[in-house]
Amino acid sequence: MTADGRGTLCLVTGATGYIGGRLVPELLAAGHRVRCLARSPDRLRDHPWAGDVDKVRGDVTDAASVAAALRDVDVAYYLVHALGTGEDFEETDRRAARIFAEGARAAGVRRVVYLGGLTPAGVPEGELSPHLRSRAEVGRILLDSGVPTTVLRAAVVIGSGSASFEMLRYLTERLPVMVTPSWVHTRIQPVAVRDVLRALVGSAGMPDDVSRAFDIGGPDVLTYREMMLRYAAVAELPRRIILSVPVLTPGLSSHWVGLVTPVPASIARPLTESLRHEVVCHEHDIARYVPDPPGHPLGFDEAVRLALRKVRDARVATRWSSASVPGAPSDPLPTDPGWAGGSLYTDVRELVVDAPRESLWRVIEGIGGDNGWYSFPLAWAVRGRLDRLVGGVGLRRGRRDAARLRVGDSLDFWRVEEIERGRLLRLRAEMRLPGLAWLEMCAEEESGGRTRFRQRAVFHPHGLLGHAYWWGVSPFHALVFGGMARNIAQAAVADAKARAREPVR
């Protein structure tokens, strides 16, 4: 509570990401006021807490927007990093941290809180993986800012939807017998996402004379091999056979992870590189300022059990893919009237569907993930595989929720850019393309209880290669897009008939 009796104002950067999206409601529940800094604030609008926060457009690499976001802020949470943005990600992280540190000092922020990575003791910083080295450097920059700073250092975070958990989950579930890199014997101290959030929220109230790093972890120290075996036991899977070999380089390891799991190689590589280091907590001093309640920190088995329950109940609040793919386009959809941006290719399909709009919308909003794309599954699978081969996200990110979408959700290799519930779904492509692409699906009421379905694919080519790409794939559009429209219409009719047969309650 501030001197004027108002709740502490907390700035959360990275609110569209995995941890940030979960931290915001925890801060609100603790009585704090929250401001979110995001490059695309509209992506926050469908979160249950969106109406309770102040949203500011900006980027941590832009000093002016950082200064505006930090105005009157008491506690600033720094939850962004340039993981997977390319070879210069360390420089991007360094520049952004310096801008944020200088902005926090100039704004008179009372405390900065940063979630970084747990680093091994006795290993020179130059020998760390680039990912851990960058995390450590960012923490140091923030600690040197002159603003009291809390740096929380965590290893593998176990929670539904985290990249580390998804990697562990898919490797274990999909491979009953696996040949693994030698890093499966590295000791790790995982931590439950609930305990990470508890430490983040509690850090807002630390005394002003505390400015340091804290290790946070669960009670169990395990090798990655032990984590896979214990995951299998909690998930009630047959015992896994794990054979390790010393020949898998970080690059090969990341491609192996990318092949088996939804986590793309661009994100898997820094994660697997970091696993070559032993990351074990050397203190638990955080408990002096954020006391552990009974039963906490959670053990590994309980953290996995809770995460699996969230996955199976389709109650995953945020996922590793909640954050935008690095380098993904941010241009708005070109509008037809008055647009002067060059060539714009479209494929439009319209059908009148003998079903109410509610049935058609259920099919539209349920597209992707396990439900698929309603046309030529082999073509979609091949396109997803090709995308992963060139470093893209591929088709296996799935959905956060089996039935409902919200702006900003990842949906296989698409991102939900706009949703007008019951009427419009617009997806932006995040696969590797020589241009920008969108897919729109609209449901409009017709007379006689019928609905008009309008499907539009839009492509804005970049250069000659973009034009060649469109004309190269256009012969398949009737099969892919035409089949999609027809099958979505048929699924809506089937949904309407099935609901008509349901007994009235």
C-alpha cells in the first residue's frame, strides 16, 4: 500500500507471455494496481482481467515508451527476453535491460523485479550457455541500476503450458524408448510455476534496503532422466527406457526436441544448451521475505500432477507460445478500400449453410489443434513439417483451450489476430513465408435459419519470391481452401442435427 492509501502500482512487462499473463491476476488478487506494457495491447483484451488493468503500448527497446509506462510506477516487473530471436539476442537483451534500468531510475521506481535463470556455481560466465549468460547479464544490469532490485533465479519451471514442461511432457509421452543426449544426467532443481508466482508477488513488498539475487527452486534435485521417469509414473505411463549417448550436439539436440515436441528448434536450442550445466539452488534466502506457506515449495511430482490436471481439464491460462514468435509480422491486415501497399492476393469462398449461426461458429472457433483444419490433412501436415525444417513453429503448437479462442492465442502455425465472437475469426500466419498471410472466417445470419459462411485467405507477397510462392501453390487452393469451406459447412450441419436430437432439459 502506498502512502496515499492506494494499492501499489505495478508495471508488468511481458504480460502477453507465459509468466506475465499469470502474474497479472495474482497481483490484482493481492490488492495491487497493474499496468501492462505490450507491443500489441489488443492481445490482452480477452483475458478475464483485461478490464482491471491499465494497458500501455510500447516496447522495452524504445526508451520513450518505457518512460511513459514507468510513470508513477512503484514496482516494475521485467519479464521479457529475446530468447530465439536470432544470433544477436544477447545484444538485444543487453540494450533492452539498460533502457529499462535507466527508465526505472529516472522515474523513481521503488523496486524492480526480474525473473532470470539459475546459474551454476563456479562456472565462469564466459563458459555458460548464451541463454544463461544473457539472463545473468540482464540481472546484473538491473542490479546496477541504482534502483533496489530483486533478481529471482529459477531453473526448469514446471507448470501447464511452460516450454520446459511441454518439452518434458512430449518427450516422455511420445517416446517409450529414447536415445538421449548426455545432458539427461545433469542435476536440476525444478520449481513449480505456483511458487515462482508466489515469489514474484511477494517481492513487491521487500524492504528498500534489499537489492540482490535469490535462488528459487522446489525441494527435489533431479537429473533430467529422473524427471522423465517420474513424469511417466505420475502420468501413469509404462516405464520409459532411456539410453544416453555423448554424440548429440546442442544443435542436433534442439532438432531432436523440435522433431518430437511442439517446441521449435529456435526455442529448444537455448533450453537444451542450458541443460548441460548443473543448476541447483545454493540458498533459500527468499523465505526471509516471502515465507513458505505449508506444503510449499511444491515437490516435483505434485507440480506435474497439478500441471497435468490443468492440461486435461483444458484450463491452461497461458502457454509458452502465448508470446509472439520473434520476427513475426506486426502489420495490420491490409484493408481492401484505399489500400496502396502493392499486390494483394485473395482466395474467397462463400457458402450458404443449412444450420444456425451458433452451430457454424462452434465449428469455426474449434478449428485447429486436435480438430484439424477440415481439409487435406496430409497437405497441412507436410506444410507444418516443412515449416519446422526451416526453423518455423510448425503445426504442433495446438490450442490453449479446445473450445474457446482469445486474441493473441497461438493456433498451430497461426495467431488469433481478431475475434468477434459469433461472427468473425481472423488468423495471422506465423509459418515461414515470403510475405504476410491471413485467414478469415465469418458467419452471417441468413433467412430461414440458415447462415452464410465466408472464408477469405489473404496474402501480401514480399518480392518476386512472394509472387512465385502464391502462383506456385494456387493450383492447390481449390483442394485446400475449397475443401475447408465445404467441410466446415458440413460439420456445422452435423452439429446442428446433433443438438436438435439432444433431450430438452
